[in-house]
Amino acid sequence: MRNILLIIFALLCVACADSANTAECNSFDEALPVWSEGRDREKNLTLAFREVVDAYFARSASIRLTASCDYRLRVNGEFVAHGPCVAAHDFYRIDSYDLMPYLRCGKNIIAIEVAGYNCPSYYLLDQPSFLQAEVEVNGKVVAATGADFRAYDLGQRVAEVPKFSFQRPYTEAYTLDCCFDSWATDRRWQPTVEPENLVVQGTKALLARGVAYPDYRVHRAELIDGQNLYKFATNSTGFLRTKVSVTKPTRLTLRFDEILGDDGRVTKRRLKWQSFIIYDLRVGDYELETFEPYTMQYVEAFVEGGACEIEEVAMRDYCNSDCHRAKFESSNADLNHIFEAARETYRQNALDIYMDCPSRERAGWLCDSYFTGRVEAVLSGRSRIERNFIENYLLPAEFKDIDKGMLPMCYPADHRNHNYIPNWAMWFVLELEEYLERTGDHATIDRARTRVYELVEFFRPYLNNDGLLEKLPKWVFVEWSRANKLVQDVSYPSNMLYAEILDVVSRLYGDGTLAEQAAAIRKEVLRQSFDGEYFVDNAVRDERGRLVPSGEHTEVCQYYAFLFGVASPESHPALWARLRDEVVPGRVEKGAYPDLHPINAFIGSYLRLELLSKYGLSRQILDESIATYKAMADRTGTLWESLRANASCNHGFASHLTNVLYRDVLGVYEVLPRERKVRLRLIDSGLEWCRGSIPLGDEQIDVEWRCRDGKFDIEVSLPEGYTYEII
């Protein structure tokens, strides 16, 4: 009889293996939020929740859960998931997983580790710790927090450690013996500590997850020096796994980074992050896996005071799973390589929000999201992450740590220093318009109206007698270059951007007075800022109170002017010709135009590509993309925050190169889902051929062309009901 049951169970597992997750849910049937009594505000406390459930005759089985801050779910010791999906302050998104692929016939251990960090960061919100979870078998709840599950403070993770970075919670350090994992793998496990006294916490505001579940594929690193230095094929993000055998008590330190130092080794705290994991291990064999996700290409292992053999170093990815249907290929191998590096960058930065970087902070930043929102649309054919991202900004009644009417520069995040970037809130408005065009989601735009008009009112007191913004507060940010030093008293790029958002608000909500204000701002900026050769970045009040132009010019300021309607090739032909033909990548090394401060990758390089695209310069986009981004793709397999490797080498906004290549090389210039139309713009870029597939919901757009003597032979396949036009 037992053998028959095992066969039936195995068949059920095969049937369910392709369905790892269950339907979306935003509530629990029986589970209550619980935590150890009096410890919900304790810093860096990890509790091990455990329950054994019966699955002898399971036809279906699932679990629903959420937590603050992080959880790791395993069944019988096998990894199932990490979460939860992030949400706004005082809101929690529920994850739901199909458990059938992980269950054995009989008793099964449901093990959930939950870390309560209780510290401010740009990654996980500083909110009281809790777990809320319930297991359902054959449609009936068989285990739920508040009635079932015991929790233990096993003391394996060291609490008194530094933070990983200003933007992230604590580093990981452990003291373990070879039985450290028995609580999650052994049904007969006998705890050596008393269970915690779990008490019900306050009622939680619950939300559906809303986005795809992560990609957890596992891949190995290769030993590259014959001793202790390991390398992944590309920059990778996820949970670092290490298999070791210890014959004498050992301290094992794993130091990691995205690149190597000049000495060919992993540099200690290259970017002032605590980029290491520490294990104090007794004799035995271990399969170790970090609780938190990290980003790295290189791992260097250090053994102190003992004997330890490292058998394997690997990574369990914690990445986007919804970007693999997209395809791009051309007759230029370098472009194909850049596309894959950009896709990989997106995959690691677009889990449940659009991350700045998956290493230093994992925060979702405005402005970055404007670019990454475009990428989600072309790589996944949906805007689910963007919907969540925007919703997070709309949910709180107020943002307690910043001035009224302003939006957090990154969110969900804690801003206890009360800092913000007024310019980044402007990019939020620009993103709303593009989001509406991509999705037709008028409900979200309507919900955003109050936030948008509060923002407009926030800026009003900073308008001077000329109608321009002056002395904006906090961190006025134009881009990572000299431009950020030229932002007071009157920042002309800030005013150019401000005029653009007023136009957008006018279009979104039918407010003609704001369009008039935008036109007046552009006219005044042109009068004050253009000195006959360039646009000046800023003007400062002198001792008599007069605005005096600084006389300094940045490359990025010129791009703001052309992109946001202050200048055009027709109105400023000499400046346009210079920007187009001479202010090109590599000009700084040649000493060209030293009076024009150069751009950096964020956001100047991308604004330049937008400007070239606006005027159809596809061949130049192709050449400049290779000149700027190929070296990044070659070195890390991902694209960087800066033009040099002096910051994060894996930055979400940089994935916008996928959108650039689809739009300006493949020629899929615009996808209009609401009109069920695709606009193609075919420009001879010097390629012999190009083909690509762009997801569109569950369907896709397929385009392939060959070009000879400037003439295109094109094939297009579209979803039913769609048409295309060539512009």
C-alpha cells in the first residue's frame, strides 16, 4: 500500500512541477501576524518558525505568507522561496506558493526563517517584526500562525555586527555546528532552546503580490587561481552557496565584489560596503547559503585558525523571471553582446520594484524608474512591476520623514535624515504619462492626481519674480557630474525639467493654466541661460541681489535644453551641430571642448541617446553605444552606474539599452497597445540585417529585416488585431 501511495504522490508532483506558485491573494483565512513577545522591535533578530504537516493524501497544497522584514521558506530542507515582495509603509504583500513539488508522502517540515532587522535602510522598511503564514492542504488550512507553528531563537546568526552599507541592514555572520540545519530537515529534531512565546501583533493591511515570482536557478563559480579565488561567468545576484568540509574548527570569510582590484584580488571594502560573510564552523560537512541576496562576480575565500576544504561555490539567483521571451540579434556581434548585458542588468534589478542596484541598496529610485519602466514593457510585455512601483508611492497617507507635498527620492525606504531630491519627484510625473500610454491604466493616474497636485503646490513657494524655481531645498540633482555642483541659486536644467512636468500635468488632467506657465518658463530660461554659445547651468545672486550667470556649461545642460523644448536644431543650429558631430564619446581624452564639462553615464549618456533618437541618428547611436558600453559588457556582463568602474557595476537604469536597440536599431519605434498599432522607423544604420521579438502580453511582435543599398526587405508578425505603419 505504501508503494502505491508513493507512486501516486510522485505522479502528482510531476503534474504540479511546472506550477510553482498559486493564484494571487490579498488575505488570509486563519493566519494571524505573530512574533516573540516583547521582541518585535529588537534589532537583527532571526527566528526559526517550524511546523510539521501531514501530506499522505494531498491532492493540492499551498502556503500563503508575508513578513517583516525578510523570510526564507523551505520544505523538508529544500529551498522554496525568499520574500516578501516589498510594499509601502504599513502595507504588506502576500506571497503564495504551490507546495506539491516539495512534499513527501507523510509528514513534512515547513520551515520559515524570518529576520527582523528594525533599522532604517533603503531596502527594507524599519517596521516591527512579524510573520503571518498558513498552509492549506486539499483546500483546508492545516497550519496557521496564531494557532500552529513554533518559533525558536537558535542563536546561529550573530546579532552584534555592522550594517552592510548605509542603505542596507546588517552583515551576515554565523556560529554553526554540523547539525545547524536539523530544525529544518529532521522530523525528530529536539530543540536545545525553549520555544519563543509568540503573541499576536496588530492587524496588517494586506495586498496581493502583483508581480511574477523570482528566478531561482543555481549556477556555479569556477576556481580561477587554483587556491581561493572564484569567478562567476558574469556579475550575478542572489544567495551565495558554499559547500565545505571542516576537519578543525575554522573561521571562513567569503569576501566578494563585482570586479577585482589592481592586484588581481577582491578589494576589501572597495566601495565602503561590508562585502563579506563570516562563518565560525565546528568540525563537520556544511552546505551553506546566505540569507540575504548579494551581487558579485568574484568570491575570495579566507580560512583562519583551522582546516577547511571548499568543495563548491555557487549562486542561487534571485532575479526577474519574466524577461526571457524577448530576443534581439543583428549582424553586429558587439550590439548583440550589449543587448544581453542590458537584459542581464534588468534581470538582476527588476524583482518587485525597479532597483537602483542589487548590491549597495536594492532601493527603487525615481528617475531611474522612468527609464526602467520602458525596459519592462519591451522585455516582458507587461508593466506589472511598474504598477507596483507607482502604487507604493500612492498608498501612504503621508511620507513622515520629508516635507509635505514632496515624494521620496527612493521608496520603499526610510529617510530619517529628511533628505530628498526635488528633481526626482519631477521625473515621477513624466513616468506617469508614459505608464498611461503603455497600459491605459486611467485608474492609477486618477489615484495619482492628489499626489501630483501636492507636488505642484510644493514647488510654488520657490518661484521667483521671473517665474523660475530658485533655491530648491535639499539634494538638487541634475546628474553625476560637475552639473551637480551648479544647482544654486537658479538651476536652469531643473527649470527645464519643471516646465516639462507642468506640460505633462496639463495633458494628464486637462489643466491649461499649467501649459501656459510651462511656456513662460521655457521662454525665460532661454532668455537668461543661453549665452550665444551654450546654455549656462545656473545663476547666483550677487551682493546686490541680482541674478548673475555662473558662466559654467555642462554637456548635460545642453541635452536638457533640447529634450525639454527650450532649444531645437532649428533654433540653435550651431550648438546642435557641435553636440551631434563633435561632443562625442572620447572627446575628453582628445582635449576637445574643455570648457564644456562632460557627462557621466547617469543620466547624461542616456539623455544623449534620447536626443540622437529624437532626430533619427540610428547609425550614430549604434557606434556610440559600442564605444561606451561594450567594455562594460566585456568586463562584468552587466552595465554600470558610471562610465568608469568606480561605483556599482550593475545598475537598473542602464538596462535601457535594450529599449534603445529595439527602437533605434531594430526599428520598433513605438508600440501603442491602446490603439493596437506598432510604428516602425527604419533607418540605415550600416547593419546588414537585424531581427527581434518583443513580448506584448502573452503574445509578441516579431520583426526581421535586411538592408542592401539603403533599401529594406522587412517581415513583420503582429498579434491578431494589430496593424503597423512605417514612419
